[in-house]
Amino acid sequence: MGAIIGLLFGLGVLLVWRSGSRNPSRHRTDERRGQLRTAELLAQAGYSAIRPQQLYLLCGLFGMVAAAVVAAVSHSTSIALAFACFAGYSPYALVKLRRRQRTTELRELWPDVVDNLASAVRAGMSLPDAVAQIGVRGPDQLRATFRRFGEDYRATGRFGECLDRLKATLADPVADRIIESLRVAREVGGTDLGRVLRTLSQFLREDARTRAELETRQGWTVNAARLALAAPWIVLGLLALRPQTVVAYDTATGVLVLGIGGATSLVAYRIMLRVARLPQEERVLR
């Protein structure tokens, strides 16, 4: 009887240990997935040299500095924490803004890149040389990236691996399509690559023209909504300069008002972005 109880006890301990070991693994997987998303965001913004941990550290530093400055001016902990949240998110928001700007810039450049590739293929150049020559004759903003591809290919001679590194550096859905088209043409051959590239160039130009018109019309609405979102917090910042007003926000009711106001602003901002967002092309050929 004692042996059976000991066996059941040991089995129970084993099951508890096995069930507990999955949670940290799932947590590490989620954390890893979040870091990969942040790394892709940095690459799309053109900051591939910055690691996700460095961005997180910068966000924390901005939040602490803002909290210290606002607390020194207003002598209110609740207001300092509110502005620390905004300041802590600001580096991440700036990276996302830079990603949108870079995506818009690249959207105007990809047709020229495709035209250069089509001309090189039509002239009889090999695919590695056609891609590398963009580092010399292509748009100025992309020359350094394609020049590194040429150096990488000359050092390794492995076209597929060099394309993978180029795709990871560019982190752009249009670049993914172009690179995969070149990979397929390299591996299986074919005579339709030039026609495919010319068709893609025409499509990209029409898409860039349409998106530019829509973004111009959308800009006034989005900027007005952002100003309406920032106005209450600007007023709060001005009120923080008056000591007799700040006292009200250090109470439980004041903290509740700040919490509700922050949550309402966040939800309203997300809804505004959702309503005004244009369809974005996803990276399905990673």
C-alpha cells in the first residue's frame, strides 16, 4: 500500500512538473515572436542595425526622463505617470512613422528598380549581375543595399542565400515579390522574366499613383483627428503648471479620471486608425 501511495505521489509530482514546464516555453515563444515583429518593424523603418532590446530600453529611458521632468515641474505623481506613458511610447511611434515614410518612398522607387532589372535581363546579363548593377545605376536610396548584395555574392557565390539576406534587409512586400521572381527564374529558367518584370513595373506605377491620391485626401482627416486627440493632454500639461489645480489629480478620483481619459484616448485613436487605414500589402513571401 505504501509503495502504491509513493508511486502515485511521484507520478503526481511528475505531472505537475511536466505541466509547469510548458508555460515558460510558451512564454518564451510569445516573447520571441514579439521580438521578431519588432525586428521586422525596425528593418522596414531602415533601422536594421538597432536591436529590439535597444528600442525597448530607449522607450523605458524616455518614460523615466519624462516622469522625472513632469514630476519636478508639477509635483504630481499621477500626471507624471500619465506623461511617462506617452513619452515611453514615443520612440516606438516614431519608428512606425518612419516605416510609413520609408514604405511611401520605396513605393516610388520600385518601378525604376524593376525597369533596371528588365533592361539588364533583356541585355543578356546574368541575374546576379543584374541585381548587383542596381547598386551602381539604381535609385540613390537603394544603391547601398544592392551594393552590399553584390559584395556578398562576390564573396560567397551563393545567389539564394544572398537573396535571402537582401530580402531581410529590405523587408518590403514588393521586394519580396521581385526577389522570389528572380529566384524562380534562376532555379527553373524561363524566357518570360522580362515580360513579367515589365508588367510588374506598370502595375507598381499605377498603384503608387492611386495610393498617393488617396493618402493626400486622407491626410487632412487623420491630422485633424490626431490634433483632437492631443488637445486634452496639452491642456493637462498647461494645468500642471498651476499647483492649486494639480492637487485634484493626486486624489483617487483624479487618478480615475486620468485612467479613463487615457483609455478613452487610446481606444479612440485605435478606432480612428482602423477607420482611416488604407489596405496595406502584407509580406506573404518572407
